[in-house]
Amino acid sequence: MPVGRPFEFPVPEDRTINHPHTILESREILGLYNQGNNTNAQRVVESVQIWLEEEAKKIGWETVIFVEGQAILGLTSLHYGN
């Protein structure tokens, strides 16, 4: 695996009510997957999608939608502390 800057999973806390989604390009999806699994996947296949969705939901993303090799992570409700 190439050495470089590690990929960081986007966090839902960085989203706002006007921008509740973020898009991950296939390069980012594969970077996160390969980094988290010490492997070298080359395509966003079903096992990569399942892994990404599970990891995203663990950290608080509510929706994960895959479209043409990209993933849209989203929040359907935003929670603000008092």
C-alpha cells in the first residue's frame, strides 16, 4: 500500500442544516477501505459498499447512498445541543 497522508472519514458533526450531505469519490472510498482493512481493493464492489455503510453508521451518518462509484453520506435530522 502506498505511503501518504491517511484518509479521514468525514464526521457528521461537520454538517449543517443547509448542507446535511457529503460526497465521497471512489478514490476516497477505496482509500478508507484499504486503510481500514490493510488490503488493496481496486473497485467499489459490494463488500466495499457494505463495509463503508457499516462504518458510516457507527459514527453517526444516517443514510449512505451509492451512485456510480460515489457514496453520498447524509443526515435526515440534525441535533443541536442547548
